[in-house]
Amino acid sequence: MLHLRVIAPSEQSSAVVELLAADPGVTHLVVLPGAARQPAGDYVTCDVVRESADGVLSRLQELGVEAHGAIAADDVELTLSEAADRAAEEAPGHGEDAVVWDEIAAKTGEQTVLTGTFLALIVMATMIAGIGVLLDQPILIVGAMVVGPEFGPLAALCVALLRRQPRVVGRSVQALTVGFVVAMAATVLSTWALTAAGLVGRDMLLAERPMTDFIWRPDALSWVVGLLAGVAGMLSLTSKKSGSLVGVLISVTTVPAAANVAVASAYGVWHEAAGSALQLVINLAAIVLAGLLTLVVQLCWWRHVARRAAHAVPRQRADQRPGPVTASRRPRRDGG
């Protein structure tokens, strides 16, 4: 359930209240006329079940509330209310599967900004993976996968492609490109430094590495794993299953592939660098394709649910109309 806070200009307040009151997924509606000061207007709050939230937010934006007022939404962790239970039962679909598109766009949009934190995380993750490649240690590879922040811009890219937002697409591609280039360059330098210190050597890269050589030897399964990870990652994002997202990060070899490119380039092992680069491209492309297709399926499904609900409401109202008053039901006027 989401808690909505709406500042509605006085001329739009009645339309906003009617819109919210008419939706079966909305409950706990409170109106405070003239309570808002900046921007000025009426303060309207309510709770809305997640399966109805996207439609409510879309209709509020169609009214233009955000132009002269404001719309904010927060997750409600606990609700003890029979009215809320009824709203969940009457709203179409299931809250666990619901997608709130504005929420997803806001969440992923924040992860397209090329910040110092993003660069630091992807550099550290690639360096860790580079050491893991040389030592043939899967535990370091797994750790690097979890630390790597690249899924944020990948998810944002999928959402932006679906919503046709070229600016967000550009920022996502920029964050990924700059992030991986800087991370690989830093890993090349760190590999040279560790080699000069006598901690690692070229012979470690050329030795048999049965635990990690899959990183630079892509095959058809690399594409399959990337597709499955993209679907799972997008589902975990849209359904707020952060625990599942950790498993997705562990299953995708984007950061390890970039690390192998850097380490192999540092030692001039170009065939291995090329194989790792191909692995990186395959995984990035598979994740984006699978994530985009997942969003398209979810969008089509919820449009289907909304159409079914719209057709069901008139029939439900017709069924609830009172029938003709019979003699047995006619109210008595004698006080008996």
C-alpha cells in the first residue's frame, strides 16, 4: 500500500477528491481545505493499494495537479484497517505483482547519474574481480558481482527505452560506458602495480583456471544466463524484492568480464581480452533485452487487468441496483 500526499489547487480540489473517492483501491481519504501554504491549496491524503496506485497517479497527472500543486507517495509498512483490507479485495489484480511506473522511473532514474560513489564502487568491484581472476578464486568473483553497481543503469535503460525517454537513455549509456572504461583502466594500473610488487604475475593468468575460465569463454549459455538474469532482475525491481536482486547480481558476469579484459590487456594476452569483451557485451545486451521484454509483458498484463476491471464496474453497479418494492418490502407507516 502507498500513502499519497496531494496538494491540490483550490479550483482542482473537488475533482481530485472525486477521483480518489471513486477508486475502489483508495481508502483513508482525508481532505484539509486550505491547509497547504507552499504551494497553496488543499491538502489531500489517502492510502491506495499498489494494484490501483499506477492508475490513480496517472489520472492525477492528467488533471495537471503536479503543475501547480504536488503529488508524493510513500510505502506504508503496516496498516491495520478493515477499510484497507476491503480496498485490497476490490482492487483488480494482486499487490505483489503490481507495477507503479512512476515509482520505478524515479527509482531507476536516480541511478543514471554518474556520481563519485558509482565510479568508486565499480572500480573497487572490478579490481576485486581482477584479483579473483588471477587467483582463480570464485569467492572473490562473487564478491565483486555483489559490489558492482552496474545493474542500476541497466534497469534505468530498460525503463527509459519503454517510456521513450532519450535523456535517461543517454545518461544510462554514459554511466555504463564511463564506469566500465574507468574501472578497466584502473584495474590495468592496479595489475601493473601488483605485478611490480611481486604479488601477482603473467604466469598466473596463463595457468589453468578451471574455476574462472568461463569468464573469457562465452558460449550459448552465456546468452541464456543473461536473459534469465535480466528477467529476474527486472521482476525483483518492480516487485520490490531486493533479496532476489542480490541473487541476480551474483549470476551475471559483467564486472568479472570487464576485470578479465583489463587483466588480460595488462599482460598482452589479447585473445583472452577479446573473449572477455565478448562475454561482457553478450551479458549487457541480454540483460537489457530481457529487462525490456519483461517490462512490456507487465505493461500489457496490467492494461488487460485495468480493462477487465473497467468492464466489471458497470455490471457490478447494475447488480447492486435495488429491485422494485414489493408488498412485503414496502415500509409500514403505522409505526408497527
